[in-house]
Amino acid sequence: MGLRNRLIKWARIKSPWIIHFDCSSCNGCDIEIVAALTPRYDVERFGILLRGSPRHADILVVSGSVSHQVAPRLRRIYEQMPEPKFVMAVGACACGAGVFRDCYNVLEGVDKVIPVDVYVPGCPPKPEAIIQGVVELIEKLKAA
Amino acid sequence: MAGLVGSAYTVAVYGLALIVVVGILSLFFEWFDRKAFARLQNRYGPLHTGPSGLLQPLADFIKLLSKEDITPEAADKLLFALSPVVICTIPLLTLFFIPVFSKEAIVFFEGDLIFALFLATLLYLFVFIAAWSSTNPFSIVGGVRAALQLMSYEIPLALALIVPAMFAKSLSITTIAKWFETSFQPYALVPLALAFFIAVVCAQAELERVPFDIPEAESEIVAGWQTEFSGRKLALLRLASDIELVLMAALIATLFFGGAAGPWLPPFAWFLIKTTIVVFVFANIRALFARFRIDQLLRGAWGILLPLSMLNVFVAYVLMQMM
Ligand code: SF4
């Protein structure tokens, strides 16, 4: 691997910017994601920043069950992100519809719409688990 | 021009050195700002990228450079590509008028303060063009807000920066910096302190930082006028805002504390110390306040800061006549 690629890989690992997309969560997962961004956990230590625009972000953090109505919008947000991009499904709903499984209006997880890199199970997952999810993603990046 | 340091060759060498130093300094100040901000919120801030997270801004920059660069279908392609470059270049150019390495700026002439302020105004025009060319509703709302805010705060800022110029009887940034060392009078302290306060508030607004981050209010309009920019263009825009931070800090440090002037230490060391202190003041303001509403912002500019700065200029004038 050339110096240039090593540098780019280092930069990517050190600066994962996230954007949070709430499909139709019960708000439990959202609050846990917000909790993970508070000073108590201080994810800025690892260079993680929350961005408002999908054009600025590297990691799409999706929470909540994907209903038929929100699915095209989720795909649109995903397509608006610049490459390389990654997706993290947070919560049982995002991983596979959770308690809403078999509902008439709900898809079985985010991965039915867009490719998912990391699944964080839990209903809702703890902030530690969400941070662990980002760590898993970074490990994946390192191995690549 | 009156103040070229020797031949064109030396200017070129100094200019290159300045560009490199400003590049490093802007990344350093971003780190310093983020770190101070984090410490004031009782957290650590960037920690694991290089020693104490010192390389965090560099990592962000390289990552953005290596990302995909999306140009929206509907955007005005030429302006969309050009505006980040211009927005990055203008503050860099303005820094040529500020003494950094020695007690004289690389380029200086009588009236360069006015020229620097003019360049700053030009910058906001390009911010608006950048927003307009991306043809995104969020960008345009952000651009309009940015134009509104920057124009309102331009005037009190100019009036505040005129005060040291009045005392030094010169419109050249270099001469004003020298005045602090040679013929500073204590009676100038009161108007200067007030002007410093006004300038810091206005600088915060010009830099679009909390509590004046209305043009990029992420909870309302995604990322404001920067919404559509990604990859290399976003990297340039972030660098530009860091360079603007250096510029504002340097301008305030030079016009109110003499910048590179000072005893014992070399001029560059004084420049670094003073600008770092100003950035620390900026970080404090960012941590202390929450975002204003638009009406509060405008009332603050036209109702409070503008009369205050006019009064200040008047007081300074009366003081000058009396002493
Ligand atoms: S996983 Fe549980 S907490 Fe999270 S959105 Fe679904 S139901 Fe709510």
C-alpha cells in the first residue's frame, strides 16, 4: 500500500462523521443515540462528529423500523451521501423490524432498502453499544 | 507599493512562508478552539488523533479531500466549483496585510485597513454566490441569512477597527501595530477596550460561530449555505473558515494588542501568543452562549452595537482633541 493510501485510510479511521436518520422510531433509540453524543461519552475524542447534511457525513446511523412510506426517503438520503459511505442500523427495529415485525406497513429492517455495514441490536441499545458499533465499523475499515 | 520588503523575490519567499504558516496555524487553531470548547463543557474533545488530538483537523481535511465530490444536477457548475476556491483565497490574501514574521506586514500601504475590510466584504458576496449556485432551498435560506448577518455586523466591526486607527493617525495595519509599541497613550484604553468588545462580538458573527451560527443552524436548515458541498469543496470551505478564524484573531490581536510588536521575544512569537489568546476568548464565547434568533441578531447589530460603536468613535475623537 502506498503512502497516499495509508494516509487516506488513517484519515478515514480517525474522522468518522455521522448523520442520524430516524425512520419511524419510537424515539427510544433516538434518545440513546443522543445520549451517546453527550459530554458524558464525548465521542469527539475519537473524531466522531454529528453532521446535519448527508453530503458531509460518512456514516448513516439509522434508527427505527422502516415503513413503506419512509423507505424511498431513506434510499434518497443514502444516495445523497458521497462515497465511501457506511450504514449503521441501531436498534432491533432497524435491524429487523423488532416489535413491529409482521406489521402490514413495515419492512423487515434497513437492509431491505440499503446495504448495512453494522447492526447494533437492543431495544433500545445502550450508548456504549452504539459506540461499540462505530468501533466495529472502524475495525472493519482497518482490515479493508 | 510603499511597503514591499525589498525586492519581488523576497516578497515571493515571505508570501510562500506565510501561506505555509497560515495553513498550519489554521489547523492548529481549529484544534485549539475545539479543545478549549470541549474543556469548557467538561469533556476532552479530540484526543486520540495524534498527541492530544492535535492532528484531528488534518485527519478531517485529508478525509474530506479523499471523498467523492458531488455536483448537484441543478447547480451552476462553474460558480459551484469556483466559489470554495475564492472563499478560501480571500482571507489568505488579507493576511498579507498583517504583520506576522516581522513588525512589518509583507505588503503594506496607507489605507490597507480599508482594503482588508473591503476584501472581507467581498468574501461574504462569494458566500452568497456559493449558496445561490448550489440551488438547494436550504442553501439559499442559509445564504440569505448569511448575507443579512454579515452585512449587519460589517458596519460595527469597521467602526470598531477605526478606533485604533484614529489614535495611531494611520489607516495602515502595520503603522497601527507600531503605534502600540512606540507612542501608546493610557487615555486610549477606555475607547479601545469598548472597541475590542464590539470587534470580538462582530468577529464571532462574521465567522458564523455560536451564538451567531444562524446561517448554518443545523437543527433548522441542515447545514445552511454549505449543505450541498461535499468532498474536496467541503474540505476547502472548512479550511477557509479556519483561515478566517486566523484572520479575525490576527486582525484583532494586531489592532488592539499590537500583534507582532512586543519586547524580548521575536515578533512571530508575540504574534502567536496574542492570536492564541484571542482564539481562546472566541472559544469562551462559543461555549457560553446559545444561538440567537434572527430578530435578536438584527436588533443586536442595529440597535445595540451600531449606536455603541458610533458613540465610541465619538468618545475617541473627543479624547484625542482634549489630550
Ligand atoms: S428498537 Fe426498541 S427502542 Fe428502538 S425504535 Fe424500535 S421499539 Fe423503539
